[in-house]
Amino acid sequence: MTLMAGSDIAVISVNANANRYNLRQKRVLQEQTIRNPQSAIRNSLVECVPNFSEGRKPEVVAQIADAIESAAGAIVLDKHIDADHNRSVITFVAEPNVIVEAAVRAVQRAAELIDLSTHTGEHPRIGATDVFPFVPLEGIAMDECVALARAAGKRIADELGIPVFFYEYAALKQERRNLETVRRGGLFGLKERMANEELWKPDVGPNRLHETAGACVIGARKFLIAYNITLTTDDVLIAGRIAKRIRASGGGLPFLKALGMKLHTKNTAQVSMNLIDFEKTSIDDAFQAVKREAENEGARILKSEIVGLVPRAALDESAEYFQTIENFTEQTILENRLLHVETQALRST
């Protein structure tokens, strides 16, 4: 049964488990609190979900998170660290007048702590701060997030000397709208294109990679769900074939991006996915597609994970995939994390 909000909760089967019913009622109250116009921490709210090329030194990720929160009013909601990908994802929120400063401080600290010239890891990357999306959450429009993203990019280029490419809704060139196009060929592929193709000069900043921080892709987009599925095989070629068949670019599910990766620390293979419109392609759609293709390859799904936070509307507790999610808690739900920090803010006033 899909998690619902508001009056939709009244339409519940009489055979539903009583505990689940109570949980749903609790979540309705939480959502009402989140939308309280007298919120202690915001009137309008922007979310940023930067990806950093460091997943093996938690202390470095902690320092970047501290830099974000050094901008008064910025709040880190979640940190996800992956040693195999050698990548971390930090989710934070702030009001529009704070979010750009927090972003610049994050990129500056990452540039000081991460040396991309010595970086190794499974995930494609072109920068110490690889990608930095701005997402409208509440009381703010997409075009305002576009302006914020471009303002942050301009400061990062001018103050830190890092070349910046704008993507998604903030893209200045249609060829750069898709992140994977900018990141094609990795750091060295981008370096070659910057040197030899007029089309690939950065939108702002020097026409050369930063010596240790590389480049940065900054944009504005809708909410994205990062969802990974681990297989019972260690054959990364199988994971790659599955990814190719299920992603939108290969004729598979719309609004789905996917890559096959090897998890060396777990001796298994993974299908790593981004659901860029979960209302069109759901987590269950992605799960079932991987399950079907894995079975065709003689493999099975071992477990799955959500990277970062997920909106409540994207979850279906009754679906098969839900039981496979590793380390899922109520605090994985975006609205619950927001409620938690709002409650803390109220108690401190």
C-alpha cells in the first residue's frame, strides 16, 4: 500500500494492520507540522545534495559538513559515505539568502581537502565537488533555484578558480543539460574537450581544470532518488548489461539512469540508479526491472539501498523492494528529518 497523506489516509482497508494505521496517522500529523507557516527554521526552503569525491575518509566528509553549517541557518540533514564509490553525498537545507554562501563554503573546503589527481573509485567524477544540485522544496520556484545555482557557480569560479558547468534547468547550453554528457569520459575526457572544443569551454571560470579540485557541475533540478541494488553475483559485466537494458537511454524505463559497478569491499556487483521523476518511474518499477533482468542473467537481488533522503510519497511499504532496503529508518524520509530539525530549533528558542 502506497504511503499517503491527508484525507487519502481514510481510504485504508479494514484488514490493514493496526500498527501501520497508527504509523500513517502519525505521519499525517508530521506533515501538517512541516507545513506550518510559523515554522521555526524557514519560510521558503532550498535543498542541496552535493556529491563529493571522497568516501574513505569520514573525517574529511565531516569537515565539509561543518563548513556547510558554518553558514548560519544552513542545516545538514544527512551524510551518505560509500567507500567503493569513493564518494559521499551530503543533504542540506537553507533559506535562499543563506544557501549560496553555504554552497561556496562546502566547495572551498572540499577543494582544500580532496586531491582529485590521486583519487580512485568506481563512480564517474570530474571534480572534488563533482555535482551540486539546487532543489526547490517549499515556497520557492524552480527559476529562483536556477538563479541561486548560477550565483553560486559564479562565486565558485571567481573566488576558487574552479571551472563550472551548469546543468539541468540551470544549463546555458542545451548540450550540457544532462549531467552524464558533461561527465562523459571522466576528468581526462573533460580536460581533452575543454582544450580542443569551443563548445566545451566552461560556463564560468578558467578554461582549465583546477589542479586538485578539477571542475564542478552545478544546476537546479527536481527531486531525485538515488537507489542502488546489489546482486548475488560479483560479475560487473552482468550489472552493466542490466543497467544498459533498463535505463532510459537504452530504451528501458523512462526517467531512469543506471550504471553497473563493482563493490570490491563486498565482493559483489551493483546496479546504481537515479530516478529523476519517481512519479513516472517508481522505485518499485526500477526494482522489478532489475529483478527481471537479473534472473535472465542467472542472478538475483541481494539487497538495495537509498542514498540520502527520500520523500514520503515515493515509498510503498507493501512493495517487494521495501523489505530489501538496507539501513532504512524513519529518518530516511525527508519530511521526518525536516520535522526533527524543526523540533530541535523550537526547543532551542
